[in-house]
Amino acid sequence: MVNGAKYERDLRDLLYESGFAGLREPGSGSDPKREAPDILARIGGIDFAIELKYTGGEYARFSIGDLDDPNDDDDINGIINFAEWWGAVPVMCARFSHDVTFYIDDPYRWTDHKHGSTTIKRKDKEEYATIEDLFVLGDDTGVEGGSLQTTLERYSIEHEKLFS
């Protein structure tokens, strides 16, 4: 079994190598009562709270917990809650085996779903934006919070496939 921490470090290193800041939160998923991203990144003056899943399978699965149960595992609402508290943009991120790309999705798209999970699918990976798509933000500053879709739209980053 492969430890997800390796891929969190890979993403952090990619951020640094690309001229951006990234912090890895060790043990971020170890306590369901303590919401924290796997990676907190600053790209172009904008903070991104990133929940990263690595898989050797066909799906990177993100849990959607029961909001009435504080002990229930909840990747989607957890990353959104942390991001809103921090003033960051929440991001779901997946990396698949034999692929070095980090694919991203907007967790706000899934907030109307009840208890269960959602996925980023390997077979549909070309339909997702990538973490590198965010690098065009460059050194812009002064924008905080909001959804990934709003952030991409604000900066005129074309990615219709991500939000269709």
C-alpha cells in the first residue's frame, strides 16, 4: 500500500519548484473533529486549501459526511469549512498511479449531495483542470476565499469542462 504522504510531498515540491508556497499538514486526516487541508498553498497571492487523494484504482474518492455527526469522516464539507475559516479557496485534488498530473475539482459542486462520496475518475481525467492551470495566476494579490470556479472565472482562466 502506498502512503498518501508521499504524494502530498510531491505536490508541495511541485508548488515550490514552480515558484509558489506550499505547506503540508501532517496528520491532516487523522482526526475528523479537526478540519485541516492536506496542503495549504499560496498561488498568485491566493490561498488554496487542498484535499489530496492518491489512488492506484480508477476513482479518487472524497467522502461526504453526515453534517449532524461530528465524528463522521467528511472530506468535502471539511475542506470547505476550513477554507472558509482561513479565507482560502477549497480544492479537491487527485493523483493517479502512473500519472504525475494533479487533477482538481471544486468541492462546492458537491455540497448539495447527502451522505456518501464523490469521485474524480481516471477515465475522465482530461475533463478536469490541473493544479498547473492555477499557476497562471502568477503574482496577483488581494483576492481571498470563494470557490475554485469563482477564482478561475475572476482570472479568466478558461476551463468549461471543469464546471459543466
